[in-house]
Amino acid sequence: MRLHTDYQLRNIGTFYFLVPLKSDHPVIDQILTLNETGAFLWNSLQKVLQKQHTVQPKKATADNAPLPDNDELMQLLCHALQAEYDVTKDEVLPDVKTFLNSLTQKGILTLKD
């Protein structure tokens, strides 16, 4: 699983957007609108990315830093949501799957086979 780090979370009022930072992206097609939960998940992904980058600097690059495998990442994000919002894993799992699928469809996240 790889996260492309050339996106930044932007907040305008109560709206959150993942915006590509590099000019070679078709900007309108690559902007992803997030709700508060999505913004929290993005920030959680960034924390995992930062931790992985610190732990495994030889494997990480500025543009494509490695992340845990699919199941491990899903578990980490579920635990983060459970701790933040006091909900069960069964309640948050569909949101995490939807979030990861959205990132994958936009090319922001690449899943391992």
C-alpha cells in the first residue's frame, strides 16, 4: 500500500478538501471532498505515514512512502476512529473502507495485491 504525499488537506469553513500540490495533476478531477470523519482519517493516515517514514527511512521516499499492509492500515484507522468518536469497530469499518476506496479511485492511495 502506498500513499502519494503530494496532496494536502484544506479546510474552508465546515468543508474539507484534499488538494493536489503538484501542477501536473488535473486539479478539478483530483480534488476530493471530505467530511469531518474523512478529514480525521486523512490526518490519521498522515500520522501513520510519518511514523513509517521515521521507522523505515530507507524504504520511504518523499513522493511515495510505504504504509502498513491493507489489513493493518484498516485496523489502525478503525482504532483511531473508535478512540476519537467512542464507536464500535462495526460502526466505523464501512466508513474506513469507503474512505480508502475513495483515495484509491482518485489515485491518492495504491493498494498492494
